[in-house]
Amino acid sequence: MGGAYHGWSDQLAYGIRVPGSKWTQAGGVPRNCFKYTQEFFPNDLNDLERKLRRNQLRGGTAAVMIEPVGPESGTRPLYYDFNKGVEALCRKYGALLIFDEVVTAFRIGMSGAQGYYGVSPDLTVFGKAVAGGYPSAGGLGGKKEYMKHLSAGIAGGGKHKKALVGGTMAANPLSCLAGYYTLCEIERTNAIPKAGQFGDKLTAGLQELIAKYQLPFVAFNQGSICHLETVGTMHFAINWRKPWRIPAILKATSERKKEMEHMGAAYMAEGIVTLAGSRLYTSAAYEDEMLPDILARFENVFQNVAVKA
Ligand SMILES: Cc1ncc(COP(=O)(O)O)c(C=O)c1O
């Protein structure tokens, strides 16, 4: 799904951050790498179906991969039934459904975004929380019928050939154990709603500040994923049927990205660590009494923002 970041493996460095951007955000990656990669527009099931139907004539679609809360941690939120719609199309056209739950697993709920949306993807990619802050944070899970095709070593050839999986950092026992105990603790301490409730309060506080200083900003959250949009960098899209517009869009997004990072630096100077100046992820470690101090720091930044008329 266009606009998402699924990591920097070559074939997935496509349509990153700006839906429709294709390879333009992946300097240096040879175009051939994208021979089997396509993107569809977030919230647009018709676009997805058009592509699946067209691919039928060329051997089909191997898999559809999506970030279930929307690209870039839900920067472009999806309507609630969208994931179910994607699942139905995958079943209809015989494509695997892969959920990228690197951000959402054990954050939206213990059963991830798939539990929340009531969808059963064939494969799920995990990261971040899955290793409790330890390195080698990554995981893949899924239905037995597909997982059985993965292999960590030398496998038989021919029909029984397996997908290559490996890596020095893979199957790190320390990270596996840290991850296991983290998940136990998240469940035991009911950390997910606690982090989500703090996300709600933080977002409400930011919205009040935005109104107070009459800034053209938008704050919203999906539980513990909080968005603070100041320049809308990732709300552009590229339409290749109007190619003459593309250079201006790429120019605008890169200029706005710089502004987003300036905001991030200003927050950082106040002791607030954001993701690239536009996203804040709360955890169960936050307590209500911390909120006034956090908001006062944001206020220090907001009161210095000059808005062009
Ligand atoms: C949704 C999503 N998928 C994949 C990744 C890549 O994870 P990693 O850097 O662990 O490869 C990220 C990282 O931010 C992400 O947000």
C-alpha cells in the first residue's frame, strides 16, 4: 500500500511515505528491483482490485502487504472496514495477505491490529516491541501452511525448495527471551490500555495548545500512536496521469520534510523525543502527573512558531 515504510529492503523501498511516489524515494536502488512491486492507494479498494485483476493476466499477485492502521503508523488513517476489504480481495484473487505489524503488534492490543480489525492475515511481520527494546527486533509469524516453506539452512531442491531465511542476528536467544518476558509483562500489567489512555490525554492537550496559539496544526491519535502534523509532509500523493505535476510535488514534500525535522529539533531541544517531528509513541511508563510538564515543553515551542499569513 502506497505511502508506507516497510523497512529498506530493495523491493519494498517503493511508494515510501508519499503514495504514488513509486521508486522516486529510493535513490540508488536499481529499477529492476521493483519489477514485481506495485502500489495501490490507501483507502482505495477499487485501485487494489484493478491491480489484482490486471495481474491475473500475468501470473497473479503473490501477496498484498499493508500497515493495518494506515501508512506511516496511521499518518493516513484507514476507514475501519478497509482491512476486511483488502482481506476479501486477497481471498478472491489468491494473493497472500501480509500485515506489517512492526509498530502495531502489542501496541493496538495483544492480538495486534489484526485482532482489532478482525482480520486473519496469512503472514505477519513483527518488530520493535517484539524484542522488548533489545536488538534483533524482528519476527515473522503466520499460518502453518505458509510458514512451513521457510528454511534456515540447506534444504532439498526441486519441489521442496524452501525460502531462504538467515542472518547473523537472526534467532538471537537473548532478544527472544527479552521479547518473551516483555510480552508477558505487557499482558500482566495491562500496559496497552494504559499507554493508550495517556496517548488520548497527550493528544487532547496538544489540541488545546494548537487552538490556543491558533496554529494550522493537527493532532490525532490511535491509542498510543499520536500524530502531530505541522506541515502535512506525508499527505501529498502522486498521480502519474498528470506527470507534469510530479516535480513540484517532490519539491514540496522535501521542503516540508525539512520543516518537519526542524520542528523535531525544536521539540528535542525541549527534551521531547519525537519520530521525525511528527509522531509520538506513548508507553505504559508515562504517568498522568508527567503530562503538564510535557505540554509545557510543547508550549515553549508552539509559542515561538510564526505563521505566515
Ligand atoms: C511499519 C514498519 N515496518 C517496518 C519497519 C522496519 O523495521 P526495521 O527497521 O526493524 O527493519 C518500520 C520501522 O520503522 C515500520 O515502522
